[in-house]
Amino acid sequence: MMRRCRYADCEMVTKDAIRKLEGIVGAANVLSSEEDRKVYSYDGTSTWVHQPDVVVFPTETAHVEAVLALANEAKIAVTPRGGGTNLSGGSVPIRGGISLVMTRMNKILEISPGNLSARVQAGVVLMDLQKALAAKGLFFPPDPQSFLGATIGGIISENAGGPVCLKYGVTKQYILGIRAVLPTGKAIQFGGITLKNVVGYDLVSLLTGSEGTLAVITEAVLRLMPMPPARKTIIATFDDLPKAGETVSAILDAGTVPAKIELLDNWVIRNINRITGMGLSEGAAAMLMFECDGTDEVVAHDAEKIIGVCRRMGAAGVIVAKDAAEAQAYWKARGAGFAAVFSAAPTVLAEDVTVPRTRMAEFIRRVTDICKAADLEVTVIGHAGDGNLHPSVMTDQNNPGHFARAKRAVDEIIAAAVEFGGVLSGEHGIGLEKQKFMRRTQDPTFIDLMRQIKRIFDPNGILNPGKIWED
């Protein structure tokens, strides 16, 4: 049974309100049947569900303005939603009301190679954008693993990361401007199209990562990068999982910064094989995956450094992908990692913590010790280059004793990350999943400042209520 929460201070959506919504966006863009509302009652987590009263699909910014103005007047909760691939409960309409789904605002409005920028609507799927950019020799660096379904609005709202964050950084470094609608129904432009912009407070960065609690993003101006001319993929296997973690720091100490360093433990390796038939080394305790990019000379230099460090650190084997097709097959297998995790148990508590790279090996040991003591199955996968790890504990909500042990283990894992100087979330956000840790680990003054900012943007508290710090 998934966790269900009560309505709070928000009102139910009446039949009259539904008629008004149909008048704004058209009847075809309003769904209110039981079946339709169930579809939009959950996200990528496996532990939260709550149905909205109605599902609304705007197709232009004016629609969003009118919907929010109506909701603000009637004090109806509005939960923005993109592809629903997020992993924190952030797009679950926990207070009912309107699920405002942005996927029909999916136009790429402009690509400007001269400005290295693109202007897109919030519902554009990342994979579709990358295909359009690749045709012009460009790419948008943030690359969450949900790129096949994740939308730009959601990526911005979660300040999404991904494997290439090590070299290129996270979403907030690639957002030049945002067009958004305040909860009161007023559209406003934040930022612009220029790389440099210090006109007042940096409200673009404030909205980036705000998890849909401050405004509804309808358009964005994205900073782009030229496509690297060369890439090389390297696979290194290890007989010891923490040793693989130590190798990451050793590679960076050697003065090499690959585009990607991904960590997979034995559980993930075996289950990727089960799903894909890739034939990865099932005897390995861990596998590191590297991608170098840049000019041919830079790639050759970096690859040589990485291979040398891996061998010096005791890698059981090192493989260099012979061509782009083989490299793509390895990265496709890596992309199956989370599918393997989430298909392995009725309930998966998939965590998202970031620890200093120098303490990553120690943290991995702590995670395995915690779960071994509790007789729990755990797997560790993550973006090892920036210390962002995803320990995932296998459990079943329908088994109260087992589920209670799993939740206690997750509590200990989060506490260990903070103890080691890490943070609660590297890329998934707080949403519903980590509220208790937010209140437990953050300075009350920090949370109060966020509450005050929320009240300025959203005086009636209608926009994505119940998230981040709220109970």
C-alpha cells in the first residue's frame, strides 16, 4: 500500500471550476475520469500516490496564466508536472486539486548556434532537444538518465544532473532565462539570452531547483555547448567496491577530468546482464565506466592516464570500447541500471546523496555494513565522478517488519552522508521523499527563509503545496 496523505488547506475542484478550466484550455485538454486521474497520481518513486481532482494540459502561456488565476482565487492546489520521471514525489498532487501537465507545450522555438543558445517550451523532452541540437553540432550538457521522458521544465525545476556533471556542471549553469507564471496568474521573464547578466538578484537560479513551488515554467533559454569532436569509453572492473571508489579520487588527482565516471556494483552488473544480455563481467565487485571527450589529442591523453591509474589501483580488467557502436552499447547498458533496480523488488527505496569524493569509499563501506546488519539487499549505483551516489534498498511495503527495517536503514544511510560532509540530495530534490531529513538536518533559519520566499511568490500557498519542508 502506497502512502496516502490528507488534503490540507486547499479546496476541492468543483464541477463549476472544471467547466471554467475547459473554457480556458478546451475540453480535450481537461481530464477528470477516475482512470485518467490515476495516471497522474504518482511519479518515478515507488512509495507515494495521490490522485488530483482534475488533470489540465495547457498549450500556451496564456492558458497557464488563466488556470493559476482561477486556482489562486478559489484556493485550489496546483501541482506542475512534466514527464513524471522525477524520483522524489515532487509531482505527486498530495493535496489533490489540479495536476497541471506541461507536456503539450513542447515546441523548440529557436536554436541559435551563433549565441550558443536555444529557446524552448517547458514540455520539450530532453531527447528530442538533443536530436535537434546534434543536427547543428551542439548539445545541452545536463543529461539525467530519464532523458527519454524528462521535460525541460522538470529538469530545471529539479536542477537535474546526470553523468556529465563531473566535467560540465548541473542544470543551473545552463539556464540563461526563464519565462514563468507566478501562482497569482502573472507571467514574468527572468534573466535573458546573454551569458552575462547581473541585473539585480539572480532569480533564474532561485527558480532552478525550486521543485515547482514558486512559479510554473513555460519557456526557457538554454545555454549550449559545441559537440566534442572525439569520445572514448573505458571500462574498468574491480574485485573490491570501495577500491573502485578510491580509484575515482586517484584519477582526478592525476589531473584528468573525464566527461563521465559512473560506478556500478556487482548487483547492478548482474541485473543489467539479466535485462540486456550484455555479458558484463559478473565476477566483478564493481565496475567504473569512463567517457573522455574533446579533441583527438586530449581524448588520447586522458584515456592513457585513466587506464594507467586504474591498473595502478589494482583493476582486475580494463576494456577500451573499440568504436562508437560498442561505446553506445555500454552506455545503453548503464542506462538500464535503474530499470534493473526498480524491477527487482515490490518497493525500492532509491536514495540520492552526494558525499565528498575523498570519502566515497568510506561511505560505500558504511552503506553495505548498515544493510548487512539489517539483513537487507542493497545496491549502489551512481555518478562517482562528483560523489553523487544512489544506494537503493530492496523491500516490500506490504511486509511491515521488512519495510520498517528498510526505512531505518535509509535513515542511517542519510545520516552517514551528512556525517561525512555530504548533502541529502544531489539531483533528485526533496519533494515528499526527504522532508523529514530536511527538517532534521537543516538549520531552522534556513527553512524559515525558504518559507518567507515561498509566501512572497505564492501568498495563498496553492503551488505544489506539501513539498520540500512542509509536513
